Amino acid sequence: MSRIGNRVLEVPAGVLINLEKNNLKISGTHGEIEMNPHSDLLKITLDDNKVTIKRNNEEKFTKMIHGTLNSNINNAIIGVSKGHSKKLKIIGVGYKASLAGNSIDLYLGHSHNIKLEIPKNIKVTCTTPTEIEIFGSNKTVVGEFASLIRSKRPPEPYKGKGVMYHDEHIIRKVGKTADGGKK
């Protein structure tokens, strides 16, 4: 029994769900997301602004995909109505970010700046040179782009320098001299 898979999803006002045989289209104020659910394994029903998902059989793969599809549909509904966002902060002397057209320039202590192309349907803002906010309707794309930016200079545990998520806490390590010197 999947608690997440059996969850009934409420569809807020302003969100339209179009269900065809092998295509699920969810659209709202912040965009449109298309999915290809496993229609041979799961049955999706939509009535009175409520989405329910039922399994057609009790095989292991069907049970695994049941909760995953429910969560993906829920994330899509939230994404097209409210949107998903990730905030990153940059810590380090001389480390900064700036927007240039459809790309973001990262200055992270390398011998060159790093240019990353911003994916479609994503809005990136730099409120200050050390803060980046990524906003979009697709939670997966927002998270992957935030992870890509973070991977260019992950935070290090000694000084805490690098690119980190806004709510991330780095556990600091003690340096060599903390032992009390030589004995």
C-alpha cells in the first residue's frame, strides 16, 4: 500500500489538466508541463478538480512507479500555479556572478570565468553579485541547474568558501594548528 500513491491531489483554480491516452498536459499561470505516464500500468482519473491514481496490477514495478507518478504530478501542479525556486549564495573573496543575456557568468577563483547557458522556461536573477535565485515551473530543471552551478565550486569545509544553497549549513573542519602544536 502506497500512502503517497493513494494521495488525492487537489487542483487549484487556474490550473488546467488535459488527460489523453499517453499524454498528460498540465498548464497554469507559470507555464505548461507535459508528462507521459505509464497508462498501461496506472489509471489516472480527474473529477471535481481532484486527481486520483490507481494501479492496474500489483507487480513490483507498478508499485514503485505509483508513488513517483503521484509526486511528479503534484510537483507539476505546484510548479504551474506557484512555481519552484532555489536560492544560491556565493562565499569567497572575489567570487561573484552576473547575468549576460541568456547566460550566467560565474567568477569562482578559476583562471577564467565560467559561462552557463540558462535553460528555457527558467528565470535567473542576481539580486546581489553573491546571491542567485532560480525560478521555474519544472522542479527537476530548476534543481538540476542549481546543482550545476553549485558543482562549479562546491563549498569546502575549512574556510567555507564556494557556492552553496541558501539554507545549507557547512560543517567546518578544524585546521592543522588546532591540535595544540607539536609535542
